[in-house]
Amino acid sequence: MTAVIIDGKEIASKKKVEIAQEVQKLKELGITPGLAVVLVGNNHASRTYVTNKEKTCRDLGMYSVLIELPEEASQEELLSKIKELNENPAIHGILVQLPLPKHIDEIRVIESISPLKDVDGFHPINIGRMMTGQDAFLPCTPYGIMVLLEEMGISVAGKHVVVVGRSNIVGKPVGQLFLNQHATVTYCHSRTKDLQFHTSQADIIVAAVGIANFIKADHVKEGAVVIDVGINRNEAGKLCGDVAFDEVSEKAGYITPVPKGVGPMTITMLMYNTLKSAKNTLR
Ligand code: GUN
């Protein structure tokens, strides 16, 4: 089988048009959705992500503000900045770009963000609400994966989903979203024995391990849906995912490429969450 390529860039573009239209409607009511992005230090990858988030915000007609703190900024400074943003009515979403410098307690910082403005969906209140199936801000990459499948008309209920990776940002929450949609979910990770035994039974594989070309054709059942969350560089410095695309795409039924697969959906769902937060102020 040769896999259908899931075009994340195109699906993201379509969603962004819908979001921009809703932003315009909200602006007519006097509300401009506003996102504050906080960047601490000078991590090169983080700066690229943050610039992208800001630009997308403005492209969709939203208000965007970047708050930059130096690498040596204290935890107190950061917490006080977040407090200000929590209290600022022009700001509907607050995103603190991770990772933070080592001297800052990430969990403390995430917990200081108002759950009502936590558009990353990282606050324990939003995670708990997601787990119990209540309305919540859903974390952007997992949410983007669910939207990709929905847009492709790929059903989830009753499917066996194998998630490879257990990060707080992707692996753990994406498994929960699949469970909420009635899938049977298996989590695999670095200490899983006989990974191939599990992945080869999967109807849907989510690869989120952060190792270039880790998932090979032998891991994949014929016709399976393969979602690649990885953003890695191979030995030649070329951008690649966690899935060995050339060989797996010969066997899978559907596959997301890297780039232009899951990546564009992450930012799109951040915009969606910011819009949702702004709309919540009308309630
Ligand atoms: N670092 C890598 N991915 C993310 C993300 O989705 N949100 C934040 N805040 N930081 C990140």
C-alpha cells in the first residue's frame, strides 16, 4: 500500500481562514482576541517558534504581544509578569515558551497562569478537566492531531491507538483525547519491552519520541494511520520526523509528513484556543 499523505499545511490553512472570520465577528463586538507570549532567554528554536506564533496571530487579526526576559531573569520576575498578564483584560491567552532556564521551576510557572487564559492547556485544572471530559483548553499539538484525523474522515472510536512517547505536552494528553473519543489506547515509551509487538497491532500510531527515523516499516501494520510528531535533524542536518517516512509510507494507509504535517496544526490550535478564550468573556 502507498499511504495517503495527510496535508497538515492545507488543513491548517483552512482552519485559519475559519478562525480569522470569527476574529472579525468578535472585533465587531469590540473584542480583539489577544495573546501574550513570554520568552525567557535566548534558546534559538524557542525564538523561531515564538516569532511564528506572533506572526500567525497578527495574520489572523488578533492582538499579539511578546514579552522577553533575559536568561538570568528570576522566577519572581517571571511570576510577577504573569500576574500582570492574568489581570490584563486585553490579554485572553498567555503562553510561556518552554523550556525555561534551569533555575526556574516550570511547574510553579505553569500553575501561576490563570486557567482561564491557559491557551497551551498545560495547567493542572485544564488537564484535569480534559481527563474528565469537561470543556477545557486542550493542549495544542494533541488537539491538532485530533482535528487532522477528523478532517481526513478517519474514525477513532473502537480503534487501537498506540502512542509512542509519554511527554506531558504530547504523549500523555494525546492518549487521553483518543480515549475520550472511545479508542483503545496503549502507551509505549523508552522502557517498553518489545515495542514492535505493540505498534504492529495499532490501527493508529502516534510517534512522539524525539528520535529521528525511530519508527520503521517493521513497526507498522499494513494500512495503519501513522502520525509523526517528531521534529529532528538527521546526520545530514535535514529536518525529519520520528518516522522513517520513505519506508513507512510504502506500508501505511495514511501518514503525516515532516514538515507540513502536525507542526502547522499546533500553531493553528493555539490561535483557536485564544479565540475561544476571548469568546468566553462574552458569556
Ligand atoms: N515548547 C515546545 N512546545 C511548546 C508548546 O506547545 N507550548 C509551550 N509553551 N512551549 C513549548
